[in-house]
Amino acid sequence: MARTVHIIGGGLAGLAAAVGLAARSIATVVYEATDQAGGRCRSYDDAASGMRIDNGTHILLSSNTAALGFLTRIGAAALVTGAAKARFPFFDLATKQRWTLDLGVGRLPLWMFDRRRRAPHTRARDYVALVRLMWPTPDQPLEKVMSCSGPAYEQVMRPLLLAALNTDPGAASSDLARAVVRESIAQGGAACRPYLAPQGLSAAFVEPAIAYLKSHGGAFRFGHQLRRCIVAADAVTALDFGEASIAIGPDDAVVLAVPPYAARSIIPQLQAPDEFRAIVNAHFRIVPSPGLEPMLGILNGTAEWIFFFEDRISATISGADRFMHHTKDELAKMIWRDVQRIVNVPAEMPPWQVVRERRATFAATPSQNAKRPGVRTAWRNLALAGDWTDTGLPATIESAVRSGTRAADFVMQS
């Protein structure tokens, strides 16, 4: 009998695992509790605003080799747009100053020594804290490893780390912050060119992956929420979906690629992160003025990043727990007021939608980072995947894809 791998969860980690296996001619079945794949990396048609929007605006960097390799494998590399240079424009709402962090194209950090390319009111020596961060230390809050104050931190390090960690950087894991810097700024501008998916996350990541898997004999079962794994000795023998159960053959395997809280309900003894951080994304149906950069960093505003697409303006608030008591209408108005102060837009707010993800990522603190499990479980034919597993990175697209690829490799070796 041919081997089948049953993948629980159709988010990016599950899709990456399935694609990694399908590329090696392994039959896969993906079970997804909802009616569409993509998880937190998807697009949907929003009736209230009349737009097709992403549930969150995600960017890749040119150093995200796993995610970019995934797109290449599924034939979707052309559906993300990469900037020619690692340039990050900023606007400070407090001072009304515009400036651009220009990391250049090489590995050497020459930008630190050019006041036109670094943050205003900073000197080259202000960035020496980055060197201190690179020295390995026991995992601890970042503020115990480097200074989390001053112009260089507030204008460069905090915006970039908050976006990656989705946790206040000072309280965040120094190990995870180090990993982010090691794979981005420390490698120079060539590693930091931003990539966006202008046609949407589903168009780039999800629909091509589904097409790839189906063309390789993969199957999908939507509306299938796993209740529990039925086990005997050291293996999973069946999957209990409530109304039906599916037998797992002796040569088959299972990849559990669901959020950590869902994984713990399926495997109660599993150790996994149990604290989370929110993200707020706002989308406004408007055609931006021509000539704007695709993304803009905001200092001293409600949102930290604003994105300008052909048919909409989107904004992101990371570590957004402090805004969860606001209504969607209040959040939309707060963000739109900031947009008005930055670019030429009408005073009247256009059709909009606000998406609040209360458990968008695990809290990237040392204690939560320590709870991340590896790919292996107590059962020889059950692997874990997800951006919350121990990938060495915070919960990002790159982390999700790496985890899925690693689960596929584990299955092949088991």
C-alpha cells in the first residue's frame, strides 16, 4: 500500500509540509477545520468594504530563503514584488520629519557612517548595541542585553523588531531578537529587501500551493476539525473527527500543523506557548496618490506601518493588545487621522475594514520561547509544524514555512 501523510491544518505550515512531501512523490491529505486554506496568511472578500483584503499585511525579506523557495517551488515567485534596494522610508508624526533608512546592497554596514542613510540625530556609534546583541547570552529580556532607549533604538531597532517579534522588544526574547538581526541587518542590505504580495496573500501563497498539491495527487478535506489522535503504543492509529474517524496505516504519518491552543486540545500533554499577542490591520478602499513608496514606517502614531496598494491603503499595529478595548470604528478613525497627516487623502474616511487577531502570534518572551516544542513527539509517526514550534525565529511566514519543511523532512526520515 502506498504511503499517505495526513496533514492537520491548512495554514502555511501545513501547506509547506504538504508541498515538501509532494515534491518527493508522497501522497498527502490536508484536513482543514474551516472552509478555506491559508490560516492567518490568506485573503477574503469583505462585503462591508467591497474589497478583497488580506487578514494581515505580511512582508518577506530577501533573506527569507525558505518562504521564497516555497513560492518558487509552487510557481508563484512572480506574485510577490521585491524592492530593488533595502530602503525603508519613515515619517515621524511628532516632528513631521521624513527620512529613509537606506541599508544599501552590500554586506558591510556602511549606512551607519552616512547620516543621509541612517536615522536622524543618530551617530554610527549609536548602533554599536547591535554588536552587543550578536554575542550569545542566555535567553533573557532584550533590555537586559542591550539598551532599549535612545534615537537609534526608537527609530530603527524598535520598529523593525516590533514588526518581527509582535512583542514589545524590550521584554522580548534576546535569542529571537538576535535571530532576527542575524538574518537581516547583520547580513547587510542584500538580505533586507522587502517583498510584498500586491495581489493578496491567497493569490501568492495559498492558491498556487493548492494547485501544486492537486497536480501532484494531493487531496483536501475542508470542514474537518480534528478532535483527537487515537494512539496505541508509540504510534497514532486513527484520527477522530467527531462524526468520522480515519485509520492511519502502519506506513502512514501525521503532521499536526494547527495553532498551539488547538494542538494542546488535541494532545493535552503537549508543552506549547500559551500567551499570545494581538495584531490589528486596517484596510481603506481608496486609490493612493501615484509615486508613493509601497510601505512607510510610522513613528509616534497609532499604526507602525502603512502600505500603499493599487486599490487600497492598509495599516498594521503590532503588539496591539493595548488597542483591544477599542471598537473597530474607533480604530479605523484613529488610523485614518494618521494617514491624513501623512499623505494627501480626503477628510472623509472611505469604505474600510479592521481585522483584529487577538492571538495572532505567541508572545515572543523568553518564558514562552522556552515552551516551543520541536518537530518530534512521543509518537513515532506524528510530527509538529507551525510558526510556534521551535524554529529559532519568531512567529513569521518564514518560521511557518521552515517548520512545515522540517516536518516533511522528519516524515521522510522516519
